[in-house]
Amino acid sequence: MNSASHLYKLPQGTERLMLEDAFRRQELVRRVQNLFTRWGYQPVQTPVFDFYDLYAPLLGRQAESVYRLVDREGDLLMLRSDITLFLARSLGVALQSGHAPLRVCYSDTILRHQDLEDIAANEFFQIGAEFLGASGPEGDLEMLLLLEEVLTTLGLPQARIHLGSRGVFDAAFGALDAGAQAAALEAVLLRRWDELPGPQALRDLFGFIGTATEARAQVGRLQGLSPATRAQAELVIELASRLEALGFGERFRVDFSEAGRQSYYTGLVFRVYQPGLGDALAAGGRYDKLLARFGLDSPSVGFSFHLGKVETLVDLGKLDSPATAPGATGATLEQRFHKAREARQAGRNMTL
Amino acid sequence: MTQTPPLPLTLALPKGRLFDLVQKHFAGKGFVFDFNDRKLTTLDSTGTLQIILVKNADLPTYVHHGIAGLGLCGDDVLYESGYEFPRLLSFDFGQTRMALAARKDHSRPPGFTSGPLAGSSHMTIATKFTRFTRDYFHGLGVPVKIIRLDGSVELAPVLGLAPYIVDLVETGSTLKANGLEVLETLGEIGVNLFANAAYYKLRYQEIGALVDTLRK
């Protein structure tokens, strides 16, 4: 292929945003970041690339889609494909065990080959938050309430947050060998109940979607669930009940088929669905053992938002775009400069 | 917070061999529809379904991107697309099978006559179903060279393009007419209703009701 054909071809996994589109992205990011600041989340930045071998065991199906390169010393590197992982490594090394609870947030580009199954297919920008050192349901609730407020801030009243748990899946299928567990996870995620091993009660549990009240009734009815599976399911229902009591019942649904594709999830798992989108627009959960992979024993919960997916759906209101900035009047540049400075001091855009 | 408006469910149906069977089956369950005046979208008689008619191989793409929330097609088409969807219902019509075929007088590769194809050293196969063929034979440990064709695959062994073909076989009459025979059935192909996963999550109650009606 010659350079002329490369000129018009876009490499897989890249995007370019120009002018008005880039301005909208910037505005969206700014609004979400402001919200994170109000909730006391501090910004962090992760490197663009890191050593591949640190992440290889955690990538699962994502391994096929990450970009790898070799540095001058011959080490294999990978480009940042998932900020959660890069953040775990950075903080895992920087923090000491027993640290005070830490709230962090990020917004950055990610680079990966487009993957058919990936929530981030066609997605190149991640914005998200993590609460480190937060064990138990209160950490989960904080993260879910923050996510709810992001959706409200973005003007997405129809978006629904589906709450599930890797804990329920592990309690039900943890005794199977690795291959059978992977097959059961696929069956749950793809709702292929005929391929799910175990009693009918498990199909009725993982197939359920509904409110906290409905979920409690459903789990109460099911015969043949192990006590551990039932206990894990009740943890999710309890979270949903508390969210309902706070007035967010419509926003959340209990959905045990949300078991999380990434192997690092340990408890709560959730995804956000929005009419008009063919894929979830945000995902998150609890990963209490992830940081331990990088030397820090600290429970953690977080979510990641794929902002590009909602850019066209969000009503940002009337934006004061630089594209519509009027030109200053005046015969000389000096005159125009003074005019424009006055306008800018009054909070208006103006070009020279 | 506003409720999702009660819009019809969007369903993609394939043009071609399945369409008449699907139309009849749905009419039997009370969902009557027709595509007149070369239109490619229509509403069914109950207002439950907004149906779009698309080319077989394009159907999974529409569902994957959520343009159609639901889709209906054969396993063969789904497999070739590489997409995976929640399966809602299997139908009892339109079944067929994926088969390996060759000329009646062809010479079989070593090891093949005794059952599993693992003894074969290399096979050249002409097919429309390249993904299925590659995965199937690689799964058996047989290297394959695949020649992709888009139609009249039966010609390939007759004219000498490839000794083997992998194709859908219903009655086998086309194979017979061209002097070919089925060597092995590689898979049963069913017809399924499936959903875009995100669409299902948002409309699960209506979709559940639809599936119940179609299942009765």
C-alpha cells in the first residue's frame, strides 16, 4: 500500500475529533469532571504505555485487541487499553497497605483494536472514578450514586443501571473447573439458559431482571439455590433496596446476568443501558483483589464511562462555541486587541 | 424520570429462503405483515413489531449496532458474522445442515475414511461459510485452504477449482444433479430469534411477552 492510500485510511482503534465535535467532547468532559470534583474525587493520569507482562494475565479476551510494541531495551510494552488496569498498577505501587480511603477520577484516551464483544468497541475515550480502600456496601452505594448523578447531569433520564454481581456467579459456579466456569459465564452473559449447568433455579435466578422488591420475591420463591448463592444475591437486592429508598428506584434494576466479563471483578458488577445505543455506555464494579496483583491489598470499586457513545444523545444546551466568536472591530491590530480584551473580560468570545 | 415510550419492537428479517416461512409462522401467532411496493420496512397488524427486511448476511450487523433490536436468521449467518447475541427462541422451521461434499469419484484424504478427519494432511475447500469451515477443521486439527465463493458452490469440484465444498444441504438434490455426495454432516443449522443485548435489557418485558406469544 502506498502513502496516498494510507492518507485516507484510518488505523483501527483511532479517532480524530475536530472543531465543533472536539469542543462538545471537551465540554462534556468538563461537566463530568466538575461533578467528580464536587464529590471529592482527585484526578490521576496514567502512562500511555506500560510493560505488557504486568497486565497479560488480567486481559482475558481483551488480549487480542491491545496494541503491543517493543522498546529500545527489547521489553514488550502495551498501549493503554483500559485505564482501570493502568491505574491499579500505578496506585498499587504508590500507596501503602492500610492507606486512608482514596477517591480518584480520570479522563483519557484509550487505544485498542476494535473488538466485537467489547463494551468499548468504537470507543477511544474513558472517563471514570474509583474509590480505593472502600470495602462493603457503602463504597458500592457511593459509586452507584455518583454514576446516577453523572447520568442526570448529562440529561439521560432513560438510562438504566443494571446491578449484578460476580459474587453470585462465583457462589453458583465457583466449584466448576476453569473451562466449565468460562462456558457458564458465557451462557449467563449471553442468556443461553439451555447451556447453563445446574438446577432450574439458577436459570430463573440469572434470567431475572426487575426491581428490588420483585427480586426479593423471586429469590424467595426459588428452590434449590445454595445458601451461599442466596446470600450473594441478597447483597445485590439490599443495595437496590437502599437505592430505591433514596428515591432512585426507577434508575436501577436487579439483573443477575450482569456477572462481568473481566476476571478481576469480585463483587458488585453493573452496566448502564441507554435507548438508542446498541451497547452499554458505562460499566463498573468491585475488584477487591486487583490491586493486590500490583502489591497493594486494598478493596476497590469503580466505573468507567464511554463518553463517545452518548455525545450525540446529550443535550448540552446552547454552547458558547469559539466557532461563532465575532471578530473585533478596529482599523489596527492594537485597536482590535483592546476591543477583544474588553469583550473577553466581560466573558464573551472574540477573535482579533 | 420519564418512562420509555411504548414504541414497537424493531425486528430484522432476512430476505431469501426463510422469509416466506417466517411470515407464515408469525401470521399464525397473530402478527400479520407484508412488504408491498418494494418497501423494506413495515409495521405488523398488531403494531407490536416494526419489521425491516435486510439481506441475510447483513442482518447480524443491524442487530449488533442496535438499529434493529431483534433479529431472526439461521445459525449459519450468525456464525459467519462473528457476533454473539442472547438467543430468545429456536423455531421448528427452516432447519438445514452444514455438510462437507465432494464428487462421487473423488479420492478421500488419508485417514478420512475411518471417521474423524484428524488424519488428513491438508484439504482445499470451496465455500461461502469460510469462518465456520476454518473453525470446524482447525478444531479437528486439519489444515485447510479455503477458497471463498459467493454462490453455486457445487461448481467448484465439478470444474476442478477445489475437490471439497462446505455448504448448506436441505434435500441434497442440487448435489446429486452435479454428481456430488455428502461426505459428512458438520453441523445442524437451526433458525433463532435473538436480541441485541443492550436492547433486550431495556425492553425485556415487552420482548418476554413477544417470545411467550411466539412460543405458544
